Amino acid sequence: MRGTPQQIIEKYNQLARDAQLAGDRVATENFQQHAEHYLRLLGAAQKEQEARREQQERENRERQQERDRERAKRQEREANAPPSSGDPADAPQPDVMEQPEAGDSGLVETPESQQPPKPKRARKPRAPKSESAPSDAPSGEQSAAPAPDSPDAPEAAE
């Protein structure tokens, strides 16, 4: 037989009724005993399930009572604590370390730190640029060398 315990019990009870109607007292008693067996198993399972449920409820109540006690303690501590002004300066401050002396900084000496820095050379001031650049050749005169693309240019290929 398959199904839940309740379904199995109902099935055996139906078989017992059918056997009784057929006049088979032995089969009727057999099916009734099977139904009773499953009824006892179902009752034991329900009692066990009820006991587990009660245990869980008891544990839940105990946990809730513990949380309530902790909440009451916390509220009592907060009520008894001096009122804070909300100013960060009133909060506990960290310890401050003393600064090491200049010679005992804990840093490693490097060659660059041992040599005095080189003095920078002063630059000569530049003369201000005039708006028109002076030309070496007088105006109107052309230079003696012809332009490379002019026909007067000597031919270097020859």
C-alpha cells in the first residue's frame, strides 16, 4: 500500500467493510488489524511531532526572554550613561607618539642626502625681441646667392 498513513488506514477500513459484506469474517478481522496498526503508528508519529513542536516553542520562548533581558540591560546602561554632547572632542582620543629627534628619524642615509646640493647657475637675461626683425642686407638688395630653384642656380648634377 502506498500513500499517507491516513490514506492507508482508510483503504484497510474500506477493505474490511467489503470483506464483511462478502461474509468473510477472517479477512474482515485481518484488514481491521492492519488499519488499527497504521492508526497506532499515525498516533505515535503525531505525538512525536507535537512533542517536537512544543520543544521548539519552549526554546523560542527562552531565546526571546534572553533577548528581552539583554535589551533591558542595554537600555539600563544607556539610561545610566552620562549624556554625550555629540562633540567628537569628548570622545576618547588615541595616544600620540612622540616625534623622534632630527638625527634619529629611523631613515636610511643615502649618498644624495650626504652631499650638499649644487648651486644653480644664474641665467643671463635675454634681450627683448623687437617687433620687426633686423635684416643683415639693406632693403632692396638681394643676396648674392641665387635661390636653389631659380634658373641662375648652378647645376650640381653636371
